Amino acid sequence: MKNLSLVLLLLPMCYLAQKKPDVVANIEAKMAILKPIGNNSLAQDLKTFYGFSLGGNLMTPVNFGVGADFSMLYSNVQYGKRNTYGNVGSPRLSMVNVFLTHRENISEEFLIEELAGLSYTEQKNFFVDGNQLLKNSGFGLLLGGKAIYILDPEAYQAVFVEARFQTFRTNIYNENSEIQKYYDRSYFLTLNLGYRFNF
Amino acid sequence: MLVLFLVLMSCDADSRNNPRIYMEGKIVSQSIDYKFYMLKVYNENRVVAETLLENGGTFKLSGPVSNSVTTLSSPEKIKTFSADKSGLSISSDSLSIIIPAEITFVKFNEIVLKK
């Protein structure tokens, strides 16, 4: 908590006080694999999600930064689980994440970044008889880490591997609390492979 | 950001925006083949869940519903049923069980078919 308030104090100071462009920005494109875990519908009734993600970060000279990204992920219902998932089309997750990052320079071309933040997830399915959309959305927490390898001497380009853990809680209602728990929450493990461009 | 976070976390705690029905039970019949017997759950003229019966005639069904009446539809006529909730009824053509909107969880002890 102390660290967080320190970050909150430092971030605006870094942006406002320093006119020199010591704040660096980057954009990223990622391939994503997402596996829901636990005893819940997303984990038990669905296959692994695959998709892509686009994002960006701002990094200050004190190695704290902010970032955001947007992901689209696609999956299918497991064979034999259609009765408990419901008669709806293949699920899609749209996700917006915002987070604080901290960077550690290991060597000239190798860095580690940790991140913590918030995620907003929408789980969407089309009903099979038409084009009406079923939408469940909710907020969650996000924790992650990135291992970044810089490709060129000017440090413009980099590739990275990223692992994330996040929670998802939505607003599905059932009068039986066990059933509601099964359908209204999940936990996601994500593996991202990405390319980063610094400028 | 911390305040924003707390607001966001608290706002979806007790919403009933997306009700989902869950039912399980057992079909009892003298003559039907359970493997080819399909039960369907209707809500607002839409099939929200369907399944073939497991061995012994048991089934589990769940699907997204709106705040309106749900029906469990059977290909053969239903003679009687018993469930853990009251308020359910057999439709006039005997081909389905009508479940009121406020019920989202039902356990059928048995559903006895005429055939």
C-alpha cells in the first residue's frame, strides 16, 4: 500500500515536472492463450481460449509506468458439456486491462516487468437461433509478469513472454448459491507472446 | 484509482441481470430409449438448453433465461412429476412442464411418462 501511494505521487510528478522526454512509450501486439481454472463453468465446460491482444505502456525514468491493453479471445464448448453450458454459440471474451508496471533491468538487452491492475471482461455468446447476443460482463484483478528481450542496439524493438493471473466475476443469477458460484466467476491464466516497439 | 477500484468491485455484487436456470432429474418410462430421447428447455420461444438422457434416464440442463416463464419440453406426454419446488405445472397438451419465472433451480425426483 505504501508503495502504491508512492507510485501515485510519483507518476504525475514525472509527467509534469520533466519536460525532457524521459517518459518513454511503447506499443505491443500479442498472441494470447487463456485457460480458465477452478471449478466453474468457464473452466469445466469450455476449451482453452485463443486470441490476440493490442496494448501500450508509458514508462518513467524511475522504472514505474502505466499500461493498457485490449484482448479478444475465442473458444468452444467442450464435447458433452452443451447441456450445462446452454444452447448458445461459441463464447468470445473481450477484455480491457489497465495496470501499473514496474521494470527491472537485468542486463543491456534483458528486462523484467511486473504488473498489477484491473481488468474488465465481457463474455459474449450468440443465441443459436438468431443474432441476439447474450452478454455477461464483470471486473477483476490482474497480476502479471513479463520477460522482455531487446532485439536491436537502439532498443526500438523487443520480444517478450508474459504470464498473467486474473479474476473474473460477473452478474449471473441463480437462486442456488452453489450453481451461481459455478456460473458467475472464474480465474484466468494467460500466456502471451508478443512484439514491442519503443519510441 | 483505489477509490475507482472499490466502486467498480462493489457495483456488480448483487445484480439479477442475467438469470440462469439449472435443473436436474430423472425420466421414468416403460418403453422409451433414453439414448435417443431429447429434452429441451424453452424460454421466450427459444431453446436455451437441450440434452439427450444419460443411462437410467437422468439429465442435467442449464441455460440463460430472461425474467419470464420457462418450460421443460418432452417429446412424449408426461403423466406425473415430483419436484423440490412447488408452483410447477404440466401444460394442457401434457408435453411440457411449466416453470414460473422466479424459480431458477429445480430438482425433479422423477418425471413419469404416459408411454
